Amino acid sequence: MKWLEHQRIRHILRHHPIPLEYWEAVIKGSDLFHRLTSVERAHLRELATLFIRRKSFSAVQGFELTTEKVVMIAAQACLPILKLGLDYYNDWVEMVIYPAGFRVTREQRRESGVVEEAAQALSGEAWLQGPVILAWDEIEADLAHPHSGRNVVIHELAHKIDMLNGAANGLPPLHADMSQQHWSTAFSHAFDNLNQSLEKHHHPAINPYAATNPAEFFAVVSEYFFSDPKTLQRHYPAVYEQLTTFYRQDPLE
Ligand SMILES: [Zn+2]
């Protein structure tokens, strides 16, 4: 089986790679990918090619998905796993794309036991073992400002990586050479620091949405790691260091 799968992958990469015209348009069209070497870009193209084959992309609310848009999403989605491999995205298949931010209604259980329906506006969502949902207008805005610290595709895929060992909690499955204690110390100090500065009404070092909970913190710092690494490294160097070890990349190199 392994051998057959290997042959199949080789066949796809050799005969059905992402067409070069689309690939170059995406890679050269956004600063997000500029730091990558030519070898890394070629590897990212392979991962994105296989990502597109393995995932199902569906557009809703009349949105039209073109090859170029799918390639744009796949290239960003594969950036976090460039050195980790596509297996990190194994337990789900569906990508759902909305034209713009979407509203969802959720049941929220109050402490009193009352369940309320609350409407929320979202630009992306990742379900445990379920789909990744994204809003196209947000994806476009992120690519136009690649160093803003915001990237909805990376945010949702970071949740998926976090969910590899159960519900999202800000602790993805660490590599054997990593220490859970070092990770937890770095992340909890930074998380507390951000919450404290918000309580004091200070200007937050990073997107305050990160203060929501440890899962959102991990997703938001992952966005910074790939799109604005300088800001993350300056304010939370220990978190930055843990992420270089985890993602096996150093965007500031
Ligand atoms: Zn999130």
C-alpha cells in the first residue's frame, strides 16, 4: 500500500502539478512567500498540489471559486506545514468558502443554565474533525497586506493543527525534542501579559483577539509568526522561539 501510494503521489506531482502560471502569480503576487528559497517554493508547490487533490473545495452563497483562488488558499494553507508534511491535515477534507464574512447562530449556555442563541459574525471557522470555513473577502484583504499579522487561512489551519490531539486548547502535539513545560511557560506568560495589558487599557502588542482563550492565542500568534514575525519576536520572544521549533521554520532568518 505504502509503495502504491508513493507511486500515486509521484505521478500526480509529475503529471498534474499546479500549473506554473497560476503558481507564479500567487507566489510572486504576495509578499507572504518572498522569504522562501527556490527549493522551499518548489516544495510548497508540491504540498499545495496534493492539498488540492485531497481536500474538497466548495463555494457557497453564489461565490465563484476559480483555479487561481483555490491555489491562493492552498499555498497559504500549506505554509505552516512546509516542514511538517501534509499528514498534519489528514483527519478532515472539507474547505467551504463564503464570499464574505458570514453570520452564525450558536447556542450558548449561561452559568444560570439558560441556553441562548447568539449571532456572531465570523471570517473563518475550523470544526473538530470537520470543515474549515473561510470568507474570501478576508483572504483577499490578508494577501493585500501580507505583513499585517492577520491571515485567516493560517489562523484556521493552526486550529486544525492544535486539534490533532483533541479539542483546540493551544497545545498542539509537540515534537519529541520539545518540552511541554517550556511551551506552557512561554505561552501562559505571554497570554497573561496580553490579558493584563488589555485590563489596563494599554495598547496591546498583538491582535487582542488572542486574549480570548489559549486556543485563539495559538492561532493568532501563528498568524504573526508567518505574516509579521518581527512583532511577535519583539513582544513575545519565548513564544516565537517555541514556534520556530514547532513549525521547524524561522521566518526571520
Ligand atoms: Zn480562531
